[in-house]
Amino acid sequence: MLLLLFLILLSPLAQADSYHPPISSGYGNWSTAYEKARHFVCGLTLTEKVNLTTAVGTGQTLGYTLGIIPRLNFRGISNDDSPTGVRGTDYSSAFAPGLNLAMSWDRNLIYAQSYANGAEHKAKGINVALAPVSGPLGRSPEGGRNWEAFSPDPYLSGIAFGEAVSGMQASGAAAVGKHFILYEQEHFREVVEWNEWLAGPNITEPYSVTCDDRTFHELYLFPWYDAVHRGMAGVMCSYNQVNNTQVCQNDHLLNEVLKGELGFQGFVTSDDGSQHSGIDSALAGMDQTSPGETSPNGVDGFGESFWGPNLTLSVLNGSIPEWRLDDMVTRIMAAYYYLDQDDNYPELNFASSSLETYGYEYPKADVDWQQVNYHVDVRKNHSQIIRSVGANSAVLLKNTNNTLPLRRPKQIAIIGEDAGPSKYGPNGCEDRACVDGTVAMGWGSGTTNFPYLVDPLSAIQRRALEDGSVVQYVLDNWAIDQIGSVSSQASVCLTFINADSGEGYLEIDKNYGDRNNLTAWKRGDEMVKQVAVNCTQTVVIIHAPGPILMEEWIENPNVTAVLFAGFPGQESGNSLVDVLYGDVNPSGKLPWTVGKKRSDYSTDVLYEPNGLVPQLNFTEGLFIDYRHFDQSGIQPRFEFGYGLSYTNFSYHDIRIDEVLAPSATPSSSAASTAVNPSLCPSKSLNPSDYTFPATISSLTDYIYPYLAPSMTITTSLATPTVTIQPRTPSPQGGDPALYDVLYKVKVKVQNTGSVAGQEVSQLYLDLGNGEPVRQLRGFQKPLLKPGQTKDVTFDLRRRDVSIWDVVSQKWVEVTDLGTKIGVYVGASSRDLPLHDEISVSS
Ligand code: NOJ
């Protein structure tokens, strides 16, 4: 029976012939924002409404400016990347990406850094920050954009996603969670990119994913519940198709799941080139076309839009009901009011297309030469947060002979290109798409300009001089003689290796976003082995977007310490020194598994198209990353959740308390009740309301909402050929019962060593029913002084003890299925000294 359920696929998502747009009236704390938005929207003309849905294409911030309404003195809405800081400007910070936030397992740091990032967006005048990222989830370790996101574990990812949204929005900037959904690799995400810019052979449509409904809910959708629950204002729909329908025009995914089941209150915006239709995308639930233009990154799409004038025409001829347009704009404006952006929000003060002080207001049209960059310094004290994230996320994987922390070493050898600066400077390559010098972020749109980059060599040298250490270094991985000489003289050899990945529009060494392998780049393994021949205290420091294979040297007795540092952002060297010298006791843990070989993982990127529309079938189901290693009995090199400290911890006394929550069965998923869709009183229109006004002169490549002269309104289209059933959505985050805490698991954690430290204590559940052997469902990070014991409590919400039932389309508690729950607590997914059970009767 369960197997049967497991095999049922997502409901057929071929081009929908009926649409189910949920109409929100503002759930919970959104109600005031909705009232204001409705009032605002109902006062707009048709073309003003369309203006808010369609970016102008040639504006200052990547062209993503929407809704300038001179009549109301409304300056419009500006969108910009990114997860690591405000993209395309100066005097802003380069934060650590989602990877390091997840490695920290620290809710407070995730919130604090996200707040700081949001505050910088706001101070630069950006209303909408295109972050945080939880898609890709990280199905395959090779995935190019995994570093922008958190973890292939949906629970860790969900907690991090929720904190990041809350932190960012507390600053006043709107957070757009991206990329929704099942966008798990870079290869074949866009036709233009793959066929014309990259390697071929040609494809005709972006890749399409097939994934069973239970896996979809329990892995890939799971984190989105948390982010929506925390009030996320926007969602970006992704490039890929699902069941051969583009996500951005997928009624099931946007209308039924995101806005219906999850009760998402905000707006759905497209990615560059992820919108493939005008009418379908509007009816399926897309609310805003963020780039405005039709084609990715403007390639042959300048000035052309699926919306803009086409949306105006579609409303006039009845292809799209006006209430859908009203709903789109209400959602966009509700987000604006939800974040109080009507109250003195800073003016946009930079142009992401250039760092020059003067430039064109409309760069593609070469019009309006003026001051476009005001070089506002928005960094405040954020370097301290970044340094703290870097230090508290570093994962210590090996530490024998008490190699670390360093204690005034007599002579230090620093080896490897990754220790030093790039000869082109920290921003020398387009969107960071080169590996030269130390790597502190991946490449693509998830990057930002470094205001500076503290490389490890400078930071270590500064510290070593205080101690009177001798420092020698070799920054050329191929300088074999010099490496041999320097490493044989030193008392400790800090050896830096790296790997990189990024977004598919740029490549390094034929890595088209996704990594081609899981090994260290640039002779990394050879270099470590060479150093270890001469140096009995070889410390390996890794900067990489995910796991790398270490088998060639990890058991070498001269490799006495290994530190995985991820991509720490601008304070890279300083945060590393904090850990190497013990000013910060390492407390990061792996947010994924380090396998012994690539084939140990159950998943990989599809590198060669398997058809004109590449098909990705997620046949591994729930069993990705550690879930697969556990299921298949594969011994990893370092398991999910692993990480050492300079002290030791012990775990005692597990106790489970049932909380008297109201018994409730989460209601059925999809929005179900039909509603009256009329949002604004209808107004009579005359042609002057939608034809190009004689008073303005048209700019090249600027997307206007007015009908082009060639457009005629044919009323024959007024009878829609599709069924459109407006619905009421669920409350924000889905059924509130899913968030009831049903059990509290209490344990004692003791620091048994001699220095203070933080311990990421982890709770895993065995839910039976074909679920993974164990899955993470709780973590806490107590700080403990030497000898100190603390009580640590894990709250288990209803959703945490439930599985997705594909037949009833509900989350069902496994105890209601007659299954007792195994509860395990400890230091990693494979070091779980405490065990108890939640019985069926409880
Ligand atoms: C494409 C990327 O996929 C997305 O993450 C980003 O926000 C947009 N480009 C804008 O740069």
C-alpha cells in the first residue's frame, strides 16, 4: 500500500485548462496591508496596474524597477539581488552565503546576518531583495548553486530559510525566496544559455523534473512552509519545468500548492527568462515579471515583454479577468505595505549597471545622463557579523596530536593559491567567475562586490607576527620545489585547497555552473600529499561550495587537522584566524555528507541532454544525501551533522514530554472554497486610458503598459477557453495545526573538556512507514563553559512527526498510522547516544 502511495506521481501538470487562483484578503498580520493595498489598487488606472506587474526593462537596478506612477508621486518599486549582499554597487558588504549560515546551525546568526543584509538593501533604496535561497535544496553535491542555499536536509533548510526571511524583513526590505521549485541543476535550465552560449547539443525547452508527490512535499517543499509561515513577501518561480510545464505557468505549483496549500500571501515574480507565456503565467499565479523582458538577460528580448502592453490587451479582450490583474497588483502592494515601505523608505541611490557616478537613467536607451550613483556607505558594523558567521560556521573535521588551536608555532608554512589574494583583485572577474587566489563566494547572480577581502595569508601573517613566528609561503600550487622546501622547514603547514561552482550563465574550465567533479581544484590533492611528505603537522583548509572527496590524504598521519571553511565572504582570513588560534572554538557542523567516492551519492547532475527537453527523474525519492547513505549502509567519510570542537561534550538523560495540544488533523491541502473574485469596482474605460499618451516620448527598449499601435482589441477572445475558479487560500504557512508543538524532548548536554564551546545538539526521528532510517527534526546550539551542564529542549511540531499522505493530500501523524517514533539525540547523524520512543498510545 505504502509503496503504491509512494509511486503516485504529482497530479498531471500538463498545460492546465483550468486555473485555481486563490484570492487572499490578508491573513493574520497581513490584513491591514491588504486593506491599504486594495485601497491603493482600486484607485489605479488599468495601465498603472499593469505597470506594477512589469519591470521597465531598462531601469537602474538591473532593469527591475516597477510601477512608477507620477500621478500619485509613487516612485515605484526596485528589486535587486542578492543572498550575499546588494549586487552591483559599492560601499556595501559581502556577506557569507547560505552555505555558511547552514554550517553554523545558529538561528541567531542567520537572523542577524539576514537583518544586516536586508538593512543594506534598504539603505541603498532597494525595496525587494531577491533572497534568501532554498532552491536548489541541494539534491546533488555537484549542483552549481547549492552554496547560495542551505542544506539538502529539509528541516535544517526550513529553519534557516524561516530565520533568514524574518531577519531580512525585520530590516524593512521585502524578501523574495527563490527559486520555486525543483530547480536542482544548472545544465539545461535555459534554452538560449545552453544552445548559444555553452556547449550544446541543442535543447528545445528547459529541463523538466518528475518527482513523486510525497518526496515533493517532504523534501523540496518542506522548507517553503517555514518561510511562508514567517511572512515571506515574495517568491521567485524558477527556470525549469515540472512534468513538462514551466513552473512560472504551472497552476498546480503556484495556485494550488504555493498560494493554496501554503497560503502564501505575497507575490510571485519570475526569474530572468523563466516566464514563457503571457496569459498562462498570469492565470497560473505569476504576479510580477521582474526583468520585464522576454528573454534571459535581455538577449534578443530588449523591449519585448509577455506582459506590459500584452497584459493590458489580455485584460481588455477578456483573456485575463480584471480581478486577476487586481489580485496580482494587490499582492505586490500588500508586500509593500506589510513592510511599511510607504513610511519614508530611502530613495534608490545607485545603479547596478555601473559603478560610475554619472550615467544614463535608462541605460539601454542611452537617455537622461545624470548622477546615478551616490556611493552611500551602508556597511555599518556588519563586518563583525560576517566575521562571526565565518568563525562559527567553520567545521573542524580532523584534529589529531592537538594540532589546533595553534600555540605560537615556531615556523608556519602557508601553502596554496587559495591562501592569498587574486592578482585581479577581489572583484576582478565578472560575477566572481574565476578562481584566482582565495575563494570566498561562488559565482553568478548570488554574488556581490567585495568592499575588501581579507585573504588568509594577510590575516595569519598579522597574527603570527604578534607571536614571533616565522612565516613562509608559496602561493603557486605548481611550484613543486618551493612547496617542498618551505614545508620541510615549518613546524606547521597550513595548506589551502578549494573548489568552486556557480550559476549556469558563466563557466570556469567547462564547469557550466555545476561542478564536473567532487575533487579539489588546481592540483589540490597532489599538493596536500606533497606537503604531508615533509610536514608532520599538515593542516588542510578547504574553501568549497559543498563536499569534496578527501580519500587521497585524509588518513595520512601527517595530515593532522582539516577545517572546512565554506565560502566565508569578506572577512574570510580574519574568521579563519579566530578558529586556527582558538579565539573562537569551532562549532560548525556539516550540513551535508562527505562521501568517500562520488558514486556513494544517490544523485548526480544530468550533464548530457537525454532529449530535446531533458528529463530529470528524481527516482531516488526521499533518499538523498545522508538519507541514502543510511538506507544503503554506506559508510561516509564524514556524516551529516559532523564537526569537532576544541572541547568535548557528553549527552545524558533523555525525557519526552507530551504537550497537550488540541488534537487536529491538518485540513486538506488545496484551497477549496470558491470565492467571489470582484476586488475593485469596475470602471468604464475609453481608449485614452490605454493608448500611448501623446504627452510622453517613447524610450527605446523601455516597456510601457500602453497598447502598441498594432494591437487591436478583438472581443471574440472575450470568452475564455479555460475555466478559472477563484478560491480561498489556507492560512499563511498552511494549516496552523501543523505548527502545534506536540512533544518536548529534553536532554542534558555537558562540556567535559577544558575550554568553553558551543555544541550543535541534534535530534533525529525514525518515523517508520518507508521513511529514512533517521531524519533531522531538531537542533539547538548551547554555549557551555568547561564542566557546565545545560538542559536542552527540542520542540517537535505536528509537521515534524507527520508524513505526507498522497491519497488524502494531508500531513498525517505517524502515530495515527499505528507507528511508534524512534527518537535519537546526539552530536551528529551517526553519533546518537540517547534513544527513546514516542509510543502510539501517547
Ligand atoms: C537569475 C537568477 O537565477 C536569480 O537568482 C537572480 O535573482 C536573477 N537572475 C537576477 O539577477
